[in-house]
Amino acid sequence: MGGTPTDIKLIDANGRRIDGRMPDELRPLKIEAGVLKRADGSAYVEWGHNKVLAAVYGPRECHPRHAQDPTRALVQCHYNMAAFSVDDRKRPGPDRRSQEISKIISEALTNVVFTEYFPRASIDVYIEVIQANAGTRCAGLTAASVALADAGIPMRDLVASCAAGKAADTVILDLGKEEDNFGQADIPVGYVPRTDEIVLLQMDGDLTIDEYKKGLGMALEACKKVYEIQRDALRRRYHARATEVPAEEPVQAQQEGA
Amino acid sequence: MSKDIMADLKRDHIVKLLSKGVRPDGRKFDERRPLTIQTNYIRSAEGSARVQLGDTDVIVGVKMMVGAPFADTPNTGVLTTNAELIPMASETFESGPPDPESIEIARVVDRGIREGHAVDMTKLCIEPGKEVWIMFLDVHVVDYDGNLFDACNIGANAALKTAVVPAKRAGKGEDFPMPVQHTPISLTAVKIGEHILVDPTHDEERVADARLTVTILENGNLCAMQKGLNGSFRADEVFKVIDLSTRLGADVRSRI
């Protein structure tokens, strides 16, 4: 949140950022679907130095019961940071920041899930940040929608997410840790590319309206790139599944042969 | 359960009205409800305001305490914002630890005040690295008819403007007025179907698809934003809400 003045040079004379990126360049992003065994669906996202896991359980019985909705399923997201994920140890358990992030990610995901197919049920999404380096809510939302798809939850589309912001008086994409700490503004965005809808939107810092428009435009373009990487992760996952030898049949065949 | 059915019934009714260009209470889509602000409302607080926005009624109090700064900001005071949605205000509010709804309200109000640099926090430093003023911004909602975000933001700004830092009581020199330097004003709009309405009532909020709060400074710059609810916005709708916030915020600011 916000920026504090610093001597660190966030953008050099050549317009390069502290990690060598150009203003509109994403950090390296790697997504893998189906990384956990027990969960109904899962995903792993490595985004710059962020490492985030997402797991989906459900649709299953909704707890607490009084939260059940007789007309649709609830998408309940739990965003959590590991104690060791940041430089100064984070006290375990939910804090106000994580509760707010859980709420807005739940809302963003609810938008794309066909919740009316599963009345009274709960679709639980667990996001664990195991290494944090700015932009964890975007990485978490990106991972969570891949995990939902991996769990076979019917969805209108994936939600792709990315932030833009401002540092050293320049509008930049996908803020790194120094840019987040010492920058001037941050705009996290969650976007549904197929329908051109913004489902998560926050902003803090100081921006003129023109800078804001430029930043939002950059973030939306980046979301489209993130979206392709998400889709690719799912394609790889299901290609692997399709070519796997089915587990049940060979065992039976052996027994018959014996 | 019964409330959900009521919301569904009301939704049809409200959508029908909106398609004729009318809101349930007769307002225009870009019209705020009547606003009254009473400052210095609570004697025991260092600064306070009672804000009535239509039938929404909130009391904001500022309390100051001497404490230790955060290690990474040794020269600035500390801001802590909390919102209490007490059962008195609505049948849907429960007592107990803050739920996600009140946390979101507190954090969005906090973000506006903090990111808008409403208070010069460096002037709340007593001894660098050792002692600073901790500023508690407590919001008490006593009557709920929607749009707590803006009512609380207005209350926070008004309470800060009238606050006095109780230095004498704490043995830290003479009392001084709160070093307020900016007035970040938020405007909240909801989307119902294709319609964008500012300052929603409880009924409008309950049937809304999406909500957007935009906080703007006196120089026209943006300092905070929060989208809520399950629905979505297109980029042009976001820009429309920014326009509305710029336009309506100036009037609110002149009242504080």
C-alpha cells in the first residue's frame, strides 16, 4: 500500500526498471494446473518471485450451514500468507488485509462460476502465498481461476488478473516489490477477457485521471496475456491426462491374463 | 431467506422503475441524498462528526494515544481505522468480531484518508523511532440505509478537520489542531442492470450487481478505489464513475 520516499532509483536513464523490465513488461509468469493430489482442483503460479498455490474443494456441503444459499452455491475464497512468505515473519492466521482480499477474490470468482447449478453448496477456494513479492492478490486470483477450471467447476470464463501502477512518475505494469513499496500507486485488476468485464478493481496511491486510464488500459492488455498462459496451463494438464494410461483397466487385464 | 425473496421482488420493481429513468426515492441517477454534517458531536473524542446521508446515520470519532511507531516509518504517526456495524443499525448486523463487510468498509475509508494524505502524519511524530501519535478513527454506524462507504468517508474527513491533538493531557507540550492538509472525498456508485446510480440506498444496494467507490483529492487526482459485489464494470463505466466522483465530490468537500 502506498509509497514512501526513497533514494532507490526505480527507473534508470534508459527507461529500464530496477529488474531490467520496460514499463509495460510483465514479470516472468509460469502456471501449472493440477499440482495437488487431494484437492478437487489446484494450480501453482510462479510470477516473478511470487509463489502461490491454489486449491479448490467442492461443490460440497456449505459450512457454516446458516451461510447456505438455497438458490446457488457460495464461492468462498480463503487467501492466506505463510509466516515465512515475507521478510518480517507474518503472524499466522487471518488479518484484516487477508480478509478483505478473500472477500474481493470471492466476488470476482462468483462472477464467472455458474453458481446456480449447485444450490446450497459451497465451492471453497484456498489460496496460499508461500513466497510474496508484490502482486500476490493478482497471482492468487489467477491461480484460483485455473484451479476452479481444473476442478471441473462450470464457468463462463477464466478470470485473469494483473496490476498496473506508478513509480518514478512513470505508469508501469506489474509492480515488483521495490516498486510497490516505494512507488506512487497500485491498481490491481481482475478481468474476464471473453466478455470484456472488470470483476476486481482496486486502487491506492496518487494518479491523475489520464495516468489512471493509461494504467488500467495496460493492466487489461496484460490480463489478456495472463489469460493465454492460464489456458495453456489447462491445455497441458488435460493433454497429459488424455495420454495417461488409465489406471483401472491395465490392472484388470493383468488379472484376466493370470 | 425471506429477505432474499424480498430482494428478488424488489429487484424487478426497481429495475422497472430505473428503465423509466426513476429511482425508488425519486432521485436522479447522479443525485446524492441530503447530507447533514455535525462536527464536535462527542465531547470525549478528540474530534468527531455525525453524518446523515439520507437515512444512513454514522458517528465518527477520533481518539489519540501516544505509542511506538512502526519500525519502517519511525518519523510518522500511526493511523488505525475501525468500523462497527452494530445490531442497532440494521437487522442484518450482528455483534461480535468484525465481519468481512465491516473490515472492507474500514479498509476503504482508511485507504482514502491514508493514500490521500489527509493528515500530515510526519507532524504526529513526537520522538523519531520512539514515540508518535497513534490516531484511531472509529466509525459507529447507528442507522443503516446504504452507502456506508461515503457516509464514513465524509464523517472521517469532518472529524479530522475539527480534531485537536491532546498533547497537554499526555504531557507532550501544548495541544495543537490536527495537521489536516487534504480532503479526499469518496463517491460510491452501484450498477443495476445497465444503470449506474450514485449514493445507493439499502434497497438499491441489495439488488445491485456491482459497486464502485472512487476517492478523489481537491486537485482532481485519484487516491483510492474499490470495486465490490459479484457483478462487473466495463472500462467506460469505470470512467463514468470517476467523472461523477469528480463532480459530486467537490460539492461535498465544500461542506466539510
